[in-house]
Amino acid sequence: MADLQDELDSPAEAGEDEERRTAPTPTDDTFPSDEPAPEPEPLEPDLRDALERARDLLAAHPVADGYSGLPSALRELPWYDLELGDSGLQTDLPRLRAGRVGAQFWSLQVPDPGAEGDRAVSSALEQIDLVRHVVGRYANGLRVARDASETTDARNCGRIATLIGPASARAIGDSLGALRQLHTLGLSSLTLAGTSWAGADGMTPFGEEVVREMNRLGVLADLSGASPATARRVLAVSKAPVLWTRSGARALREHPANLDDELLAEVGRTKGLCLVPFAADRTGPTLGDVADHMEHVRRVAGPECVGISGMYDTRSAHPGELADASRYPRLVAELLGRGWPEADVAALTWGNVQRVLRGADFTARAARERRGASTATIGRLDG
């Protein structure tokens, strides 16, 4: 299958087609989007006006989407073309441009441990290789970024910033050396759940050392799916802001990944970030349900602590009005219609993710002045 993919990819890699070679590269101060994708049905005048206002705002403050399953989805396809569009995906470049997306976190899914052994580390490496191959193939539209500066640079150059991660914590194989090498390859976020050192009972001493080393490197801690004990311990140990990349409000919908009001208040106190997912099982089956969760998180944690998680190209069902990556303006129009100040919407779409990325970078610079790479091992600390 790899040979087939290489053969079909080769024309785009060896020399882009004439249209792609001659396409101008936008250089203005706002996020380039060309013309919006055609709407599937005629729009009422009020909705048309609301979408126009939303697109104007997103031109200056594009969407930073906290969770995309595209790497795993692409691995399952024998062929794809993100520039022409692909009906087998919910994400491609035309839809990202229509959705006014400026940055995306591309998640790395690792297999559950099986009889053949845990392939988490090799799977993460394979997916990072795939991400870099895809970004290189579509360099006119995408650029790998690690931090706030590189994310902004990508946007200013007319590219969509691609941040690698979050990856399951099992991807480091209980090794801080593996964590450092994954970071060298571009890993920006790690989900701290599902390991012997980050479980239902909280963090072990080795787990706490993982968090400290992540702080030193600038790798963000993702706590979606983490136990309350783990989440609270990470909040106590981490000097950098932390993320929940796909969590809504438990007060509105009972789901293990959603946060209760007590934890949401803690997110606000520590200036973390809760990225509300477009997922029917977590936030509900309608656009209004998603907006309700965002309003609840904004009210409890604060407007600087809420963001967007599209969860496209995962196995999650999406509200019909948010069916693919072109639909972010619909959400923004809904929030503006509910009376959200433009400053709060701009923080939701772009500013809050940038703040967290800057916080991680600042923490890393300070930490590297105080300490070198940790030599801790799980056997020595947890044995």
C-alpha cells in the first residue's frame, strides 16, 4: 500500500500542477481565505449577515483548533488530495480556508497494548513522519509550528500552522529520553492519562518528573480523559498552563471527559484552557448545544480559558451545522448573535491558544536556566 501511495503522490511531490505552481501566496495582514466555500442551501438574510460578520472577525482572529484526527484518518486512506478536496475526510485545504482556520493541533493516536507488544512509541514516530510528509507535500497551505511565534509566522505567511500533538502519554514509553526526542521531532502536547504513572489515583513521583521535563521542553500537558486526581496534581506541579483538548461542561452533559464546575473554576484560577469539542456525545447534537457549553465554560472559568476543538476526522459524530472544517463561521455567528463581545470571540478563536503557547515557551526558557535534562527513570522513582 505504501508503494501505491508513493506512486499516486509522486506528481504532486515532483512538481506541483500548473494551478498550484502559479497560485499567488497571500501576504496581507489578515488570514487568507480566498472566497468562502458555497453554502449548501440558500441562506436567510439574517444568517447571511451574521456569517459575513463572523468571517470578517475570523479574518483578523482565525480559528486555532485544538484537536484534529487527520493523521490517523490519512493512514487509513489509499489515496488523498487535500488541495482538491476529499469526500473521505472532514478536513482539507479548501474547507480549512473556508472555515478561516489559522492553526490546528494534529493528534497522534496510538494503539492499545496487544499481544504483540505495545507499539505506542513506533506508532507515534510513524505518525510524526506522516505529518511532516503531508505538510511538505502541501507546503503552499500548511507549515509545521511548535510555539506561538512559529504559529504566528505561519499565519502571516499565508499558511495554516500544524502543531503535532496531543499524543497519548504511552507514546514516550516511560522514558524521558523518548519524550525529548519526540519533542525534537515536533511534539507540542502530551495527554497525561492511561499510564502507570498517570492514572486514577493521580501522579506517581515519575509522573511528576515527566511534567517537570515537559515544562522544561515547552510540551503542553493535555488533561482530557485524565482522572480528577491526576488533573489536580498536574495543576499543582506544572509551572506552565495546561490544556483540556476535548472537554465540555459536565453541568450540561454527563461525560467522563467533561469538567465539573469545581475543576472549571480551577482551570480559571490557574489560567489553563478548556477546548470545547464539536462532539455530539460530549456536548450535544446541535450547534446550540456546543455554544451552550462554551458559554458555561466562559462563565465559570473565564473568557480567557475557553477555546475550540473541532474533533474532525475522529470517530465522533458532529452536529449537522458543524459537519466539517468549513463550518467554524457558523459557530462564531451563533456566539455573536448571543451577544458575545468581539474581544471574547477573538480570544476563543485565536488569542487563548496563543496565550497558552506563549506561557509554555516562557516557562521552558526559565526552566532551562535552572536545570538540565532530567536523568530520572521510572524504575528509580517508582520502583
